[in-house]
Amino acid sequence: MRPRRFLPSMSLLSAFEAVLRTGSTAAAARELDLTQSTVSRLVQNLEQQLGRPLFERHRQKLIPTQAAHAYGRDVSRALDLIQRSSMELAANPGGGTLSLAILPAFGTRWLAPRLGAFLVKHPGITINLATRLKRFNFAAESFDAAVHFGADDWRDADHLKLFEERLTACISPALLVEHPIADIADMAGLPLLQLETRPNAWDIWFAAQGAKPLNVTGMLFDQFATMTQAAISGLGVALLPDYLADIETVEGRLIPVLKRSVAGSGSYWLVWPQSRANYPPLEAFRIWLSRQMQADDGR
């Protein structure tokens, strides 16, 4: 049971959030289509319900307290979530919405081409995708699940392993003509492109070739997409996960170097907060992903 004292009405919260965001009761009144006196009364009623002031009054101006700023951030997120959920229900009353945080390259090159098959099986479900490069707090964001690279160590979350990352070094045809590679020694002097989230990737790759690591001197990137394009442009050798390397090599933009498909430093996982485990769209997505993994393993 939720005590009513700590569940202010929507009108009180909307008035408070509008005053905090716009900086005045007059601006908030115009936005909410209310009178200024009504907005002031709603803010006062909220303060009385909470048992503490949210604004200091100075010559008819409202100065938010530090507590008001902190409270306002949470209220704003809650109102945004309610608004979004209401819009989604109106647009899709028979299904549901699944909000996923994805890694950019994984989302565009592995997941997106497969999503059509999921949507055909579940036409009532809408999927919203947003990119996140780093892990986040599910309690502070409105995602139902996320795609995570590394280990099954996302705090307070359940995990479904998708696949282990395997890496292939790739070079542009033009650069390979200028700098032929027959063995590891031929890698010396070539720029080795690096990804911020895989600091040890080249060491792992050299070890898999049975060689000692060379000095890595190439450019540093935060995303596979830009690193891949740099390799295509002949700026160095890129170490790419196979789901990217296979596409680029089949289409002839890049050429594999030496031993292909070596084990990387982690795996891809679907992770979700335990509180969302039984959410029907997420359950359907997990089942579909598991079958996708089984089908890929069978190829």
C-alpha cells in the first residue's frame, strides 16, 4: 500500500514541475492554461502535503530550494514516463512497447537486420531503440533491457548470453597493396586502430597468432563504425568483431589479415532489471533472441 501523503496528485506535480522548469508561476500558468493564482495555490498545496517548503518567497518570486531541484528531477522523469506510456498505449493498445538500449554497431549491423522477423511474429509489439556506450542505472532510465558487452556482471540485472565476441583484423585493399602482409613481422610499422572499450584487444589478437604484441600506435575510436570507416579509408588495420568483419570482407571493402576469428575479451548479453523480468514484450523478445542464437549456432 502506498501512503497517499507521498502520492501527490498529477495537478500538484505538474504545477510544481512547470514552475521549477520555467522559473515563474506566470510562465507555468501560461503553459498549463491556468491562472497564476491557481498555480501558486497548487504549489502551496504540494508543500503542505509534503510537509516542507520547496520554494523560498522573495518579493513575489519563487526561489527553488536544493531539495526542490532534487525532487524536481525525479518528478520530471516520472511525468515523462507517464506521458510516454500513455502515448504508447494510445498508439498500440493491443500489444506493448519494448525500449532497448543498444550498442551502436551491434544494433545497426547485427540486431536491426533481424528485427523484422521478430515484428512479423509479434505485430502488436513496438520496439524503441536508443544507443548507450556505457552501462547505466535502470532505475534512472526508462529502458526495459539493454545489450551489454563484457561479462554477466551488470548489477541488479538478469542476463541472457547472446554470443562471444570473435575478432578479425582487417585492412583495405589499397593499403594491403602498399604494405603486403604474409606473417606477423609484416605488421610492424602499420597503424593499428584501437577501440576505447577494448584496450587489450590487439594483445589478445597477437597472442592468438602465436606472437608477442607489437607496439600499438594507431588512432583511438569510441565506436566500431568510425573505426571501420577509417580502415576502409586506408588509415590502418582495424580489429573488428566478426559480425562486422564478415560484412565488410564479403563486400570487398576490407580484407582479413592472418588468422581469422580469434576469441575476444568478452561476450554480448541481453540484460534487464529484475523488476521487468515478467514484462510480456520482454519475455517474447528473450524467447525470440534465444531461438536466434540456436539458429546461428546451427549454421
